[in-house]
Amino acid sequence: MVKETEHEVLDLLARLKALNKIGVALSAERNGTRLLEMILEEAKRIALADGGTLYTRTEDDRLRFEIMLTDTLNIRSGGTSGIPIALPSLPLYDENGKPNLDKVAVCTAIRGETINIPDAYTSREFEFSGTQAFDKKTGYRSKSFLTVPMKNNEGEVIGVLQLINALDPITREITTFGTAEQELVESLASQAAVALVNQRLLEDQRKLFESFIELIATAIDDKSPYTGGHCRRVPELTMMLADAAAKVTIGPLKDFTMTEEDRYELRVAGWLHDCGKITTPEYVVDKSTKLETIFDRVHLINTRFEVLKRDAEIALLRKQLAAQTRGETVDIKALETQFAQQIATLAEECQFIQKCNMGSEFMVEDDKERVRQIAKRRWVNKNGKITDFLTEDEIYNLTINRGTLTPEERQIINYHIVATINMLEALPYPKYLQRVPEFAGGHHERMDGKGYPKGLIREQMSVQARAMGIADIFEALTARDRPYKKPMSLSQALTILGRMKQDNHIDPDLFDIFIYEKIYLKYAEKFLDPEQIDEVDVTQLPGYKPLVTS
């Protein structure tokens, strides 16, 4: 707010100088609500008015009350006051399309002209019944009105500035708005309109930008049924953790703070943290089993088992037929028992292969060896050629150690972060978004430098990037839409997260805040299924340490 002494305000030259300073201040204000409030307060001050109202014009041709101020009655409503204005907006036209010119504010908006009324009670052109009812209720006397249009650069009225009761600078008695005050307020209204248009343009651009990044994130989530919602949930969890870190007053992060611009920058980075996945092939992202390509090749192996069962039955029948042909006595019961054992073994092996195909957190070496032994079975393929039961590629996929991806496929997945960084670093950011690539590009790094793609250590990363790393991991652990695992309970996920702290994978200080501030529970109540939210004894978690308060 621009401040001058009362003596300076009384001087017209001083008020002209103040007007210039006001223009600068209006241009610098970025908050829309505070801008509207500043416009009215400065207009009221520079014109020595007791009160005033600021209206903005809506898209459906109405004047919406934004701010109402009256010093004598100590009224401050709308704006940053937190007190809503309980008055309906003023329609510019009636139901027949006729302009409501009996309302002074509406008339100013429609005609685009200033209206200066010495005394509302003697006015015959405008209807002031509402004003008079207000005066009767409060004991106030609404007399002089100065109503000024706010026009954009195309001459369109975007708002109306209305001042009430000009005050004599010496006696403080109600008087009329003079020519000098009117010209000052008109000049202020012009500057204010420019500032308001510029801010709305910035807000529109910001909304467009936010909608665009959310569109990208939604497209990435929709690209695969197995990651739906990931790009939406990670930003929320990141903000929960970062906000909590910014509020702590003790511990290693007590000096970490975030402004509103910092928060916006981090939120944008959160929405864009996986934008590089738009380059990742669906067959890798959607690989829900180890043998899946266009379809799950385990069905081919199931068919081979059925072929082996058929061949075993044919072999049994041939033995019986050959014995009968030679006139020999055959122990049919023994042959049928042997056949039943063969069928049972094949069925059990088929079930084992299906289990291996599903992927797991860890595949033991004995299971891998059994896959290799089954692979040595011989069968007659569709070309009549006797060959190994499993191909080398099938063995390679079925013995994947963790999850469903081969090392090569995991490299393809991991490349998404490189693509993310390349995409984000190519954008021309305004100053307040310049750290977006660093925040978004660091969520797969580790505190010990063993992460990717840059192998950064903790000291080389911002707190925001480290927070996003924890959010990304915890979301993945508890997600219910992953193809290779069931959604984890809170206790399971926090146990793994605790081990990651011990292994110097995630930031230990942020982990502590994640636990102390119960960020995990706030997130769970919003995003997890009820059956995932089990009891958690945080004192038993790996990496837990008591909170030191002194």
C-alpha cells in the first residue's frame, strides 16, 4: 500500500505524485484479490472518500460486488477481509434485454461514463431505495457518489469503481466530489484497469499452462491401465511432505521454507515428473506378466503341456495295443498309474510356470533352476520337429529376478526420466519456474549416488527433489493398479521405506518428517483402500528414531 502523510494528501501535487506511485504498486501486485482491494483503498484515499465499492463485470453481463469499505461504520467486506458480501450481483439488462439504467453503477458500466452525484437523496435519475434502506438501518447518511468505469485497452468496461461521501479535509464533513478528485480517480481507474487486465491475462495464461500440464499427466496415466492416477497422486503427496517440512521448527530442516511461488513451482514439477513416459512403449509399461508381449505367451506353454499330456496318453494306448498284438499280458493298472503320475507332474509343472510368470518381489535360485529343468523337456512342435520345451527367450523372461521386466525392458522404463529431463530443460521458463527440471528430474536419484540418471548424491539435490523421490516410491508401493503385485498395506510400505532410509536410498530427514507428521496416514485416508490402512507401530519401523524436541 502506498502511504503518504495527511498534509501531503491534501496537496494536489502530492496526490498527483501519489497517483504515479500507486500505478507502480498496482502493476507490482500479483494477487488478484489484493489488487482489487488496493484499487478501491487508494481511490478512496486519494479522493478523500469515506467509503466505496468495487464491482467487476462478469461474462454474463452482471456487476459482481468484490470489495465494500466504509470507514465511519468500520465496514470491510469482500477481498482479504474474509467477510463475504451478502448482496446479489447487479444485472446490466433485464429479462427483456433492456438496460437497467436506473442503477447508477449499471448506468456507468453500460455508458462507460463517470457519474458524479452531489446528493443521492435529491437525485431523480437514479433509484437509491437500497441505499436509503441501508442508511435507515445503520444510521448512516449516504450523500455524494462518484461512480467511475474501469475500461480495458479496447474500451470495454471491465469493472466499476464507486466512491461514497467525499469528506472535507479540514472539517471531515460530507461534501461533494470536485473536478480534481474526479480526474484523479478517473486516472487511477484507467491505471487500475490496465493492471487488472494484465493480471487476468497472467491468470488465464497460468490456468492454460496448468490445464496443459494436467492434460499431459492425464494422457500418461491413461496410456496404461496399470499407472492410472500415478501422475495425479505423486504431486499431492509431494506437496504434503514438502509443506510439512517447511513448517517444522526443529531438526535439520528447520530453516527450509517455501513461498507461494515455490509451492507452485513444486506442484508444476510434480505434475510433470513423469512426462517422459509419453515416449515409453506400451508393451513395456503394460507388461503385467513375465511372458507378456502383444499377448501373454504363457498360454502357448499351457498348450505345450496339453500336447505332452496327449502324447503320454497316446504312448500308453500304443503300449497296450502292441502288447495285445503280440499276445502278451499287460499290467494295465500299472500303466495307468504311471500315466496318472505323468499327468500330475505335468499339471504341477504347468501351475509352477504360471506362478513364475506372475512376477514377484524376489525369485529364489531354486525356482530359476527348476524352470531350466522343465525347459529341457522335449516336445513335438507344430512343424513336427522335436525341440526343447521352452525357448531361450522364455527361460530368460521366466527367470526375471524381480517384477516382470527384463533388464533391457527396465532400461527402457528408466529412460523415461532422461526423456523427462530433456523435455523439461527444453522449455523457456519464467524465473519462478526455472527449478522445475531439477525438481522433476531427481525423483529416481539416491542419497548415496547410486540412483539415475545423473547419479547425484544428497548434497547435490534440493529438498523438493528429495521429497518427490519419497512420494514417487511410496505411491508406487501402495498403488492398487500395478500389474505385478497386490497393493501393500501401510505397515508393509513403511517398512520398505524405512529400509530405504537405512540403505541411504531416500532422504533420512524427510523420512522422519513423513513419519512424525503422519503424512503417510493423511495420504492413505485420501487415496488408499480401507483394507490397506492397518495399524502401524512407527517405533518398530526400520530407520525410526525418536523425535528430539530440544
